[in-house]
Amino acid sequence: MRGNPAASALALVAGSLLTGCSGDSGSDTAGCGPAPTADVSQADLYGSYSGPHGARLELTAVGGPSVTFSVKNWPKEEGPGMLTEKAAAFDGAGVWKLLNAPGEDGRVGLVFDGLDTSARGATVTELRVGEEDGRTVLFARLGDPDVCRVLTLS
């Protein structure tokens, strides 16, 4: 197919359709959300993070291997609808811990205490650790991996 412009164009289009924002592809730097960060410790993450529509997450240093957190205006759903102003939200608390092994991209797990059963399993309970503009951020990719929608807390 040397010199066949139609075949070259077809190969280019087919290749571009295969790219996207996939959190499970091992290629987390595909441009969907902040750049993931590896080699992060709990101490690196203590503090307050804010997100869209007044969402707040506070990671505290109280606890041992699992430490406490609190949320305000936390979205009740996990999909892309949570990014709208009309998304239902709640306040809560629980324990958090790092889920990743040393050297892997950072992931934070949230376990809510006494969570209303209507929100259990439907809210974001895992966040990735990333970097944006030189700052540590927490983020979750939402919905279809081919359509890049990201909840970012900074």
C-alpha cells in the first residue's frame, strides 16, 4: 500500500478512534484529567480539597493506617451527572486509606460511616491522586472513558 493516500487516511482515522481516556488501559496520561502521581504517602494528602458546586473533602491525620475524613456537599451519584449543579449531595464522614502498592499511581479509598443507604454504592468512594499546576489534586474519571469527564478536587 505504498503511496496509497486513501489507505493512509483510513489508517490514521482508525488509529485516532482507538485513543481516548481510559482509566484501565495503563496509559493514564492520555490527557483525561490530571497527570497521575505515584509514590505518595498519607502525609502527602492531609488537608482540605474543594470541588464543583461546593463539594469539600477534608483528609485528617487522626487514625492509624486508616485515617478519618469528612465531606460537605458530596455528590450522591458516581456518574457524569454529579458534575451538574442540580446533582443531589450529602454531608458525611468516615475513614480513608491509600489503596495503591508502593510505586503505583496513588489511589485513595473512602469508607463512609452511617451512610444513607440511598447513597451507598452510588457515590464516589475511590479517588486517584494527581498533579495539576504543581499542586496535588484528587480526581475521579466519570462515565464513558471515550468522553473525558473528571471530578477534580484541589
